[in-house]
Amino acid sequence: MTTIKTLLLDADGVTQYSWTFMEKMSGLLDGRATLEEISEVEAPNLTGERDFDADLRAFVAERGIDADVEDMYAIWNDINPDPEILDMIAKISAQGTPVYMGTNQQPVRGRYMVDHLELYPDVIRQFHSWQIGLAKPDPRFFTHIVEELDLDPSTTLFIDDLQANVDAARSVGLVAEFHDRRNGAAGVREILVSHGLLDA
């Protein structure tokens, strides 16, 4: 088994969860739009090339949604890192393995994460799609991180809850593993143990 020297983690669905997002956002939309449609507004903004605030406000006005956009942002920004995952990251970091994050985020939520680095005290650096202008599953997203940090892809483990992203990471040489979000922290631990980053 290859010795892993660097850990790269996805955020949503791996290290953090928004358990009430669907319920709260659906409540604000009040039947005037679906969560899928909100995702369609968000998706083009993941690379940071558009004005997400303008796009969202235009959508809200077009659909006649009686909700404050700031309240919608508050739901997006209700980020809850899994405490068990944080403990794992702390242990791995303390053992000398650097931990980074590679995540797709639109600018509003992404800036919130960057402004609240205390959410992930043992993550050295976060790489967001809106910052680098590339979004997973574009393989260039991973190439950017590898080149920026001068990593050896063959000793870098990446964990994501979307198979397409895992496949893209593997295509540029990373050791990548799929995490089923339904397995929670136990599933992440199993992957980390299998690669020798944590004891069983």
C-alpha cells in the first residue's frame, strides 16, 4: 500500500453536513420554486465568474418568492463540521500529515467558510472552486491544487461523496476514495484506517 503523505478532503457530505438545509430552504421558497431550481441558480456560480447575489435576487424576484435573500444566505451558511471528523483531522495533522480541503462552493458560502477558519482549525488551507475558477469534476481543479502545493498525487488521498469527483481525481493520479455520506464519520474513519492514517 502506498504511504499517504497528504490528505485532501471534500467538505459537504464528508466533513460537514447541513441537516436542516432542505427543510428550511423549502420553507422560504414556499412552493414558488424547488430546491432543484435553486441548485440550478447556484451551479453556474461555483466557479466565481458570475455575480451570485445578482443571480439569486433576480430569481427570487422572478418567482415572486416572499423571502429575504439574506435569510437564504443564513441557511447556506449554517455549516456544521462533524465533531468526530474534526477529531480525526486533528489526530492526522498531529502525526505530521498535512490536511487540506478541496470543495465546490459559490462565493457567498465560500467567503463565509474562509472568514470562519475556526470551523476547521487543523486544515492548513481550503481550496474553493469559486476562488480558483474551476469546479469538480473538472480534473483541472485537482491539477491546480497539486501544482499549487507541489504535491505528489500518488501519495495524496482525496475523499469525496460524489463518484464523478473521485473519478476526476483519479484521472490526474490522486489516490481517491468514494465516501457514502449515509455512513457518516464511521465511513470516513474506515477509509482513513484503510490507508494507514488512523489506527483501527
